[in-house]
Amino acid sequence: MLAAVGSLLHLRLGLAFRCAPGTPLEVARRRFAASPVWSLPRYSSDGASSGRGPAGPAGKVHRVPAEHRPSQFDKKILLWTGRFKSMEEIPPRVPPEMIDAARNKARVKACYIMIGLTIIACFAVIASAKRAVERHESLTSWNLAKKAKWREEAALAAQAKAK
């Protein structure tokens, strides 16, 4: 369970306990056993205590402090991304990681929708251009007709001024 390496005592639990370089292993074990690490309460991700250690004053278990009250827009995103089936299922407080994940998923879905709409618009423009070619219409012919109309209007305005 314990392994002494230099001045650190490594534990299999992923913890390290600092001791003097020449300290015998038995002294370090006794010092670690006397520390209050084992009496600390442990919490799961849903905020429930694992049963070890005191549960705080009057036996009350404290919830994880990093919780977020979702807005109506956040609730709609949570529904759209499939986290919950209905608005009634959404709890009053949600972990911020869940909202971030739902927003990222919604962002990706919105990007896919925009990509699809862009492809559809491209095909619509291609079809419209093919119909215009069949009618012998082009941007050049439109531009020449517009400029001829402007010249004609300018000539009529000059004749009206001259009178």
C-alpha cells in the first residue's frame, strides 16, 4: 500500500505524503495513519455522501457547489440535444458541464443545418441559372439593357430641359 521514494511517500490511492528523506517507513506509516484524511466526507457526482466520515452539521449532506439554474433557452437546448424528453423532466439545477455539452452539441447541429441549407441553395442557384440560359438571359444582356434604358431616360431628360 505504501512505497517510500525519496522524501515522498506514494500511496496507492493517488495521494503523496511528504516526509523527511531519512525517515523510516514505519514512522511515515504511523504519521499517515494519524492524519485526518480518512475522516473527510466523500461525495459522488450527484452530491450524495459515500457514508465515510461526518456528513456536516446535523447530518446534512452538502450538494456540489458548481450547479447552474438553467434559463428557458438552456432548457430548450437541453431538449433539442436529447438530454431530456420533456420540460418537466429538467431539474431546477443542472451541472454546468451538462449545459456546456448540450450547447456544444447544439452548435454542431446548427452548423450541420447551415451546411445542408447552403448545399440546397447552391442547387437552387444552379437550377435557376439553367432556366435563365434556356430563356437566353445573362448578366451581360441585363446590364446592356439597363444601360440602354438609362441612356434613353437621360436623352428624354435633356430634351425636356431644352424646351
